[in-house]
Amino acid sequence: MQLIDAYYLSARSVYLEDKIKKNAFILVKNGKIAGIHDQPQIDIRILELGNYKVLPGLIDLHIHGRDGCDVMDAKMSSLETISSSLARYGIVGFLATTVTSSWEKSLAAFSVIGEAAGKQMPGAQVLGAYNEGLFFSNEHKGAHNEQFFLTLTKERIDQIVSASNGSLKVLAMAPEVDGAADLIPYLKSLGVRVMLGHTNANWAQTCCALDAGASGGVHVFNGMSGIHHRDPGCAGAVLLNDDAFVEVIADGVHLHPAILRMIYRLKDSKKITLISDCINAGGLNDGIYRLGELDVKVEQGVARTLKGSLAGSTLTLNRAIENFVNLAGISEVDAINMASLVPAKFLGLADSLGSIAVNKRACFAIADETGDVQATILDGNLVFSKSETISAFF
Ligand SMILES: [Zn+2]
């Protein structure tokens, strides 16, 4: 792939963080966005995108696998496959997410994620590790095998952080597990965000964990105590806390459209992160797959354990955006932000990633009118294209 120093992207619709800019020219220089103009300012090559929409490169904070590969394979080749596969859907960065397994397998997976986070990947970049596993409650275990659940200790946290070579960004836990109250501030001091999930915690327990420094809720409503009028549960607590982020799986199956509307009314777009929670079956046909230590059956794209619990998804973020817009009746700009700017802010990367703005990295998802991603650009370079015109330009 040839590195082009400077060029314009010209399109009818460019999705900025607060509006859709019509007929814009984005100046890309040395991998960064150097200007957004109504007319070209200098005489350089222009990639004409016509009716294609230019979105910011998307960020998936919670993804387990794709195309038959799983983060738990603990193999660089698996992470590379996932990286390339995600680029086909406009994703430029992701947190490689584990699932409950043996302690040894978990550490092996963290160590490969740590390696991947420090190197150039073929498509979407590994922005860090997300530990979803090990420290959960049996009542809402979902697709996590409780045989492998462990007590949360400072030593175990230190071992995960060290195995991941410091790339651990999120640790999910049930706030009612022993030690949570003391270890949440400790994780925060290490720069690791705590997300609450796979939990039977009540309102008060969840509020305590949020007060102690937890950042929000893992796939809100799924795998947690829901809202009862005498106990608003974990879902109620993370939704009503203004600072808490909530992950949302907008596949039309995990959450009813009315619940999507309710989440949006309570949080607006600023604290919602669209996640895929995609498993290794993503991109493949229906069938039997393995998620961590459990078999999972995928029918019509919906993944469930053999006992019937939803087990991740086969969703991609470009479709999550479209679903949220259609099911909850919100604006495209808001839905796109939930899959780009909000995750970038969550990770503390919004200075350089997450939206189309001057001085940020030139990362774009280029989609047609149906939301189908035609090309993905990372730091000014093409990492995926199914358009001959776009490929030829690079
Ligand atoms: Zn998950």
C-alpha cells in the first residue's frame, strides 16, 4: 500500500459530531485531517465519493471475535483476522474482549492482546484489552461458565495488567463480588475502567460501586438485574447516574425498541456506547460455535447458549447505528457518535479519534446510502475497500 501524503476526500454528506456537512472537501495530510472546506484550497488529487457518506472511523469497545476467530484463541493470527474483518464494517479500533475461561487461558489471551496493542494490525487497531469474565455472579452469568469464576483480588488484577502489558482498559465485574468496594478505586488508580455487569446487584450495591469509581454498565439490561418498581436494580442505577456510560447492543433482539428509546431519553447520546458484543460466528453462517467454555447455537444470526441465554451477537456497528436510528427514531449524527465519539471519549482518546475534525487522525468509514461500508481509511491509508474507484485512487 502506497502512502499518499495529501489528498482531498470529497462527498455530499460528511458526518461531523454536531451536523451533516453537505458537499465538503476533507483535506487529509500526513495521516491527519488538515482541513474541512466547501471548496478545494490547494491543487492536489481529489477522491470523489459522490453519494457515499463519510463517517468517522468507528470504535467497538466490546467484541469477542469474528470470522471463526476468538480473542480467547490467544493467537496473533486470530486477532489479525478479527482486525481485518472489522475493517470491512468501518471499524478502525476495538477492545479485544475476553470471556470467562480458565485463569491460564485468560492470561494467555491477555498476553497476545498486549502484543497486538503495540503493533500495526492489518485493519482495525487493537486499542487495548477488555476483561469480560471471571468476576461475575451466577444469577446473571449469561454465556460465562461459572465453574471458572474466581474471587477478585489485587494480585489477580496485577497479574492481568502485567500479562496484558498494561493494555487492560476495562475490567467488567459484578459489584456484589467480595472485594469490589476496595478494588474499584485500585483499578481506577491503574487507569482501568470498571464496568458493571453479569450481576444480580440491587440499586444500592450498584450505586456504591458507581460512587467508588465504576464507569457504567456492561450491555445495559442484558446480564444484569432489571428495573423493578421496588428495586430499580443495576439497570436502573446505571441509567439514572449521569456520569455512567452504558453499553448498548442494538441488534433488535437484545433490547426492545421501546427500551432503546428509554435508554436514549435517560442518557441522550453522550453516555451511550454502541457495542457489537460479536462472537466468532460473526460473518459466518448459522450453526454451532464455541464461546469461551460453552457451546453456542446461532440461528438467523442470533447466538444463544444451549440453555437459551443470549450469547453475544453477530452484529456489526454500522448495522447497530442503522438499527438505533430506525428502532428508536433518533438522528443519524447521534447514533454515529455513539459508535465513534463516545467510545473515544470513554477511552480518553477523543483528542485524536472519534470524529471528523481538524487535527484528528484521518480515520473514516465510507458507506453507501444503505449503510453498507464501501471503504475504511485509517490514518489516511486505505485498510479496506470494495469499490474499484476508491482502490484505484490509493
Ligand atoms: Zn461480551
